[in-house]
Amino acid sequence: MIPVNEPWLTERDVELATEAVRAGWVSSAGPFVEAFETGWASYCGRKHGIAVTSGTAALQLAVRGLDLGPDDEVILPTFTIVSCALAVVYAGAKPVLVDIDPRTGTIDPAEAAARLTPKTRAIMPVHIYGHPVDMDPIHSLADANGLAVIEDSAEAHGAEYLTGRSEPGARWVRCGNLGTLSIFSFYANKMVTTGEGGMLLTDDDTLADRLRGLRNLCFGAEPARRFHHDDAGFNFRMTNLQAALGVAQLERIGEILSRKRSIAERYEDRLSGQPALILPVEKSWARPVCWVYAIRFEEDSGWTAEAFASALKAKGVESRPFFLGMHQQPMFQQRGLFAGESYPFSERWSLQGLYLPSGLALTGRQIDDVCVAVREILGTA
Ligand SMILES: *Cc1c(COP(=O)(O)O)cnc(C)c1O
């Protein structure tokens, strides 16, 4: 079986993780946590990095850190991972959904504007499968209405967005530097991985302090009494052992990005011209990172992701279907959310999209085998 994702770990990862163990620093105390926070924040051009246990925890902390709660609404795309909507629901706030742009799969800014109410407090754009959201209209909307922007960059390590493209001073900005608060995941299938892990980035000193407190059970600051808690915090601390992997991989981030680029180029070379397939797009204002090679089937091709995935599996190729919209999740429907809502583009993506093996450990030979399998199934081999 060719796995859909296999992480790429090197001797350097082993070396730094070993160093953490040898030094006895296996908890969240220890030098790698701060080194990873500082390094990642600086890579993204941000002032503060707050490392946590997962991307999901980072989203949860972001919502809490911004004091969102009952009576507040947060606008987000329906096509995303469940963690985004859960973070809002955990805080007692209300998720308000928006459909996606049918080409990039990212939140449609015009539709987001249409879902604004006097209760809207934040907007949560998600860079999908490595392609950046069109952020300028999101920022205009946020600025005009006093909204916080929670940028989910979990799938877009190293991706870039051209801000101000209609003006003279246009410039490329790295994803992770486009939100009031920006979050990352370092799960094993993400480009940089600590096994499990996540991070929040911000330039706001007060917010950073608050997030550090919330991450660590809101222990009172010294010299106040240690076991004096002034808020209901969480234990979302990343360990030094995990952070060691983050530090090692940040050293080779350029190589990680170029490996992903070659994977995507090889797929594109071998799969373009297939009438049934829609390959990933790249907008002129985006430098995507192709976190995964995400393909879709033409509406009239007759293929669903489910049928194609089982045909691939029969040929020894693992794949993963696209997200299922938040409005289609039984768990939210049972809570009385999103009743009767429908988002046609998201539904089409869910029905007819899947991603092919895309892990950093993938070889060129394996990609070729996957492409042969794809063409055989399509009957164009
Ligand atoms: C992976 C992912 C997350 C959640 O990260 P975990 O570390 O798995 O909790 C959040 N948002 C998006 C868009 C993701 O892809």
C-alpha cells in the first residue's frame, strides 16, 4: 500500500529529541519549547509564539483568548476541519457558516460579508490544502466592523499571500502573519510535525500573556501565590521532547517546502490533460505550498470520491476524501445548528474531491505508480 502520508524524520530529529531526553527535560519546561516558539514566530514575522498540544487546542485557546462567548458570532467556512467550529461551540459562541470559492476551496469573502450581524465578533479564514485565502477582503471586512481575525494556517506552513495587489505597495506576506491571532498544527501529516502539537502567533503583548496563562491553567504570576488561579485555564502545554522535533525541522523548512513542490509538480506533469480531473489551482496572488495533492472530479464525470478511493485502494494506493461541511455534521445538527442550510460548492467538493499520497517521505517512483493507477481507473492509461 502506498500510504497517504508518511512523515519525513531525519537524524537531526533523532539527535535533538535524544538531547531532550538525555538532559531530562521531557515536560514543557526545557529550552526547545521557547526556541521553537521564537523560531516559528520569527519565520512567520510575528512577535509572539505560544506552543500548545495541537492545532485544535490552538483554535480553542484563540477563541477563549479573545473572550468570545454566548451572544457572539464567529464567521467561518463550512468546508474545514471540525476543530474550527468546535472551538466556537466549546466557548458557547455561535458558528456562522459561509460557502467556499469553487476554485480554491477557501472561504468566499463576499458571502462572509453577507453573513455579518451586529453580533459578529470574529472571522476565521482557513487556508485550505495549502492555498491561501484571499485575505485583503477579509481584512477590509474585519477592519470596517471591528472583528478579530483568527487565521487558521494549519495546512499552509510557508505559504505566501500577495497583499494590496490593486495598489502600488503590494507585498508578499507569509501565512501565519495575516491574523489578529494565527494558528498552526504540527500533527504528523502537517509539513512541520512534532507528532502532535500546535502554535498560536500574535503581535499583541497583552493577548500573548493571556494565552500563555490560559495554556497553563492560569497559574497566578509570581510573586503572587502559585496556586492562585484567576481564570479557568487549560493544560495545553507542548513538551520539550515535541518541540525538539519542531526545532530540527524548522532548520530544514526550505527543503520541506521544495520537496512538497516537487511532489506537486510531478503529479501535475503526469495527470494534466485528464478530462475527468480538476487539478489544484494557483491564483496569481498566492504562493500555495501544496500540503496535499488535492484533486476533484468533473461534475459530469460520474466519479465520486468514495468510488474512486475504493478503486485506488484495490490498486494499493491510499487516499483521503475531502472534508465534510460543518452543516452536514450530525453532531452540530443535533445541537440545533445549521438547520436547513446548504452550501453547494462545499457539498460538491466533499462529494467529488480526494487527495492522493502526499507525504514528505513519498518517492518519485511511488508518485509514478499512483498516477498509473489513476489513469488505469479513468480508462486513459
Ligand atoms: C490539522 C488541522 C487542524 C487541527 O490540528 P490538530 O493538531 O490535528 O488538532 C486545524 N485546522 C486545520 C485546517 C487543519 O488541517
